[in-house]
Amino acid sequence: MLIRYKRSYEKIAMGLLSFVPSEKELKSLLNTIRLYEEEENWQLFLWKEEDIIGIIGIEIVGDKAELRHLSVNPSHRNQGVGRRMVKALQEMIGSKYQIVPSEQTKQFYEKCLKPIADEE
């Protein structure tokens, strides 16, 4: 289930974002969190199953939602969590915004759109 980011989730969000290659440095990570907290068009969601295990972030530009960040806790990878997060995001905002991947998320996003049988 996707839940909207709140400041009380800051440490969890920063931990998950730190798995994104462009967010390895603390300065970059702090700047990204600030964007999600302060900019209305930057929206961050956490994926909760029993625990919070993933994060997905978008930047709204006009009628598009650019997928900027997507990260899953390493111990939960290769279990379809990222695919479920993308699907839930589409269900949540898809009627209002067209989701488009950033260069950084493009490869994974396109993989999420393929039927699972195509990957075998």
C-alpha cells in the first residue's frame, strides 16, 4: 500500500533513497528530501506491507508525473515490489497525470509495464 510521505518518516525515507545511485552522497540525499518536503510538485510515497520496504517519488510537471526515484529494500528485491509500487501509483494518480520515467528510472519503469511472462 502506498502512503504519503510525512516528516515523521524522514529516516526511513532517507535510508531507502540512499540505495538510489544518485543519492549516495549525504548532501544530495538531504537536498532530495528537502525537495519532497518543501516543493508542492515533488511527491514522495512509501510502500508499506508489514513494514515500509520501498519508496517512489514523482515530480509533477503540467499533466505529467515524472518518476524520479524508486527504491526497494535490498532484502525485498526481485519479489515484484517495485512493479506493485508502480501499479499502485498508476491507480492513484493515473487519471490525473501521465506517468513518465526519468532517464534514471526509464529502464525499470519499462520493465514494470511488460507482462511477467515476457521476461522469461
